[in-house]
Amino acid sequence: VPAAEAKLGEFETMSPVKFIFEYSLSKMLMKWGIQPHALIGHSFGEYVAACLAGVFSLEDGLFLAYARGKLMHRLPPGAMLSVSLPEEVLIPLLNEEISLAAVNSTSICVVSGPTPAIDRFNRQLEQKGIENQRLHTSHAFHSTMMDPILKEFQQAAGKVNLTEPEIPYISNVTGGWASPQETTVPQYWSNQIRCPVRFSDGLRLL
């Protein structure tokens, strides 16, 4: 149904739906007897990992997913690019418009920023013969374009009961084990929107 598809394209609807899907899939695996000894999620997936670990309740997880989506819906569009370079080689190529958004492996990173800046960076990489691929996304996640919503999202996270993880899980912000000193502080969850996803570090740790 076109109307339903359009609604799902809106962040404030899509975010809770993504959360419900990932949470339900995880719970189904657990019901089948696959109990996690540790958890990891990528970007938004950390919310589900934290919920399963007991940092916040399902209801509060849905509240945060909706708040995150509603705030992001207000932001201007942007773009993201997967680049086949290690972080230490990629960083010197970036400028103030383009942010490192994720480190997914030792040789693949994601950059994020305004669409014109990402388009120019794409052309520069192609001229250098560096493999890259545009991601199918409407916004520049984990970039400076997220800055306008960070304070409001921190306030939203402050309304949630945040507790110590009962199952170890990986922090996307640090790439290490999430500690109660981090995840029980509302500012951590606003930082999580802005900071690069340290997925590669998390996978190595696991």
C-alpha cells in the first residue's frame, strides 16, 4: 500500500518498527534456546542490545526509538559513503564537512555529511581509484548534521530509567564493553547518535 510505504519512510514511524523487528527476532532466538553470552548492535542496533541487556525496559526502548526518529525527521537530508580504506588512511582525506561515521572493519569505513560534500568526495576517491559505494540512506547519521538534535535527545534519555547491563554488550561509542558508568548517563545516548560506530573494535573484542 503506497500510503503505508510512505509512512514507513518517515523516521518517527520507521525507528520504532525497526526496534520492534530486531527485538522480536532476538526474543524468538532466545525462545528457541539460543541464549546470548554477549551482545553487539550496529548504530541503532545498540538500542536493542541495551534493552535485551536490561539497561532500559521495552517500553522505554520504544520511547527512545520514537524520540530519536522524530528528532531526526526534522533534520535536513544528507548522504553516506562506504569507503574501502582503513581508518588511519581515510582520516587525513576528510574535511570539516565530512565526518567519520563508522569503522566497520580494518579496511572498510563509512563517511557522512551534506550531500554535495559527499558527492565531491565520491568524485575525489574515484579519481584516486579508491573503491567506494553510496549507501541507501536519506540522512547523514553519525555526523555534524546530527548536532542540532543532541541536546533534545539527551533530555529525552533523561526521562528513561537507565540501569546497569545484566548481559555484557558492546558499546558503539568506545568499541569496548558497555559500562554502567557510561550507559546509565543520558549524555551517552546523545553521544551515541553523533560518534563514529566502533563496530570493528567491537567485533575484535568479541
